[in-house]
Amino acid sequence: MKKYAGPVAMSKRTNRILIIAASVAAIITVVIIVCLATVAQPTVLAVASEYHYLRGEYFFLLEMQQQAVDEYDTAIQLDPNNAAAYTGRGKTHYQMRQYVRAMEDYNGAIAHDTTSAEAYNGRGLALGALREYSKAILDFDKCLALDRDYEQAHLNRGWVLAKMDRGKEALADLDKAIEADPRCAQAYCQRANLQFAMGQPKTVLQDLNKSIELDPKDAFAYEVRGYVYDNTNKPKDALRDFDRSLELQPTKAAVWARRGSVKEELLDKKGALADYDKALELHGDEAWVTERRDHLRKVIGDKKGAEKTKESLEDEKNDRRLSQLRYYHYWRVGANVLEFDLGEGQDLFDVE
């Protein structure tokens, strides 16, 4: 009798089919894994990089610079092509006054994205801070070629042009910044400051008033307006603005010193003495401030002795220096604003 062999034969054929199917499935799986390794992984890394970049932006806005730098570092490690992370780290290093590092970061951003107006503007700022003014101008030009309405580039190019004693060109840039953004408080303040420095006071107060209207918490705008009032023999108005400036930014030695001179003019000798002391506490090597303070100490301690000829002559000399000081300012290398300050390691009040 013949044995029924059908199922056995079918089982063998099925096994062969299953083996072939399993082999095909294995090959497909390998292909998928390879595809995931070559395509999906970079995508995942790019998403993770963007996450850390956004965290860096968050910390930057909170002025937590080191935390921001750490996040940008991670973003770049995950995706070395993340141009925005280089730009973010560059602006943070600039804020930390690490100008060489900032420039290197902007170089990295531009290497990965030659169309980034922000990166050219940032590198221009870093170059300006490093006193590479001609190179800075080229970067601002490139930025504005990419985006002609980039008002910060007009502001910053104006700052560098002012540093190069090209005041008329600087004013033209500030005018363009205001045209691009009529509500840019910084542009009005910078234009007023530059006009004041150039001896063109016609619209200075108008610009400063507009700047303060747009940004009532800008300490520098009150400071500059205080200088303008002081120079136009309005000491009470100057005092009010210096008070407000110091409320907003209490660590600026130049404002303490200038307020002291206004208080002295208003015969508030004790108030002036306190302000001179504070100025020297913050920045202790300004000769004219020391001289005025020492003179006031003698006046308050010995009124009759202060009237002696020698001290009177010394007082007249100091008054002449103080008068000169009122017309002396300089463009500070630093943030996106034109400033004058006591400076770092410079005897900027020695105008003789």
C-alpha cells in the first residue's frame, strides 16, 4: 500500500519558501537599518541640535551667558552644520566681551551659511570692537547687500564710521536706520549723541526726547540728555536726568562724577562729595575727580582755609579742566550703542 506522502512533500516546499522569505526579509531589514543609519540618524541629531540651540537662545535672553554658550556648544557638537548655533554663540561671546571668540564663531556661521545677514553684522561688530574698522565696514556692507533694511547694520556701521572720524557718513547711516525702523529708540539716541559730539545741537534734544519716549528705561539716553542740559546751563534739568540714569544703571562712574559736578554747581557740596566718592570707588584713578573731592573736603572741613590764595588758584584750575571736560567725550568700543564712559585703563578725563 502506498503511503500518503502529500503533507510531507508540502511541508518541505513550505520550509523552502519560508527560508527564502526569511532571507529576503533579513536582507530588507539590513537595508532599512543601513538607511536609518545613513538618513534618519542625522535627522535626529539635527532635531536635537535645534533643541539645544533654542535653549541657548533662551539662556541668552535671560543674560545667562555661560549656560547659553554650553547649549550652543552642544548644538554644534550634534550638528556641526548648524549655522544658527554658531551665530548664537558668537553674539554671546560678544556680550561677554570675548571679541576674538565671537569673530571665530561668526566665521563658522558664514562658512555654513553665506546668506546670513545676522552673521555678517555680528562679525562686523566683533571686528569693530577689535578696532579692525575697515574690515568691519566690509562686513556691514555685505550684511546690507543681503538685507538693505537691516537697521542694526546701519546703526553699527554708523558706530564704526564715527570711530573713524567719518561723522557725516555715520549720520547718514543713522538716518537710514530710522527710515528702516522709525521706532528704533537706539537710533535716535545714537544720532543725538553723534550730533552733540560734532557740535550740531539743533535736533539733539528732539532726538533724545524721542528715544526716551520709545524706551523710557534706557539709562544712556538720560545720561546724554543730562550732558546736553549741563552744557546749555540747565543744571537742574541735568541733575534730574543724571538721577534717572543712575537709577537705571548705578555702576557707571562717569555719571556719578558728572552729577557731582552739577551738584557742586548747585552748591550742594555734601551731595557732590558723596558722588565724587562713589565715582572713585567705581573707577579710582581719575585725576580731576580726586582733585574736586579733595577740594570739597577742605571746603566742608575748613571754610576759611579754603579761601586762601593757593587753594583758590587750584580751584580755578580745576574749574577750567571741568569746563573742558563738559565738551569732551569719546566713542566707547562695546555694545551696539555709541557711548562715552570712564573707559578701561584710560585717563579719559585728563583733557589738558
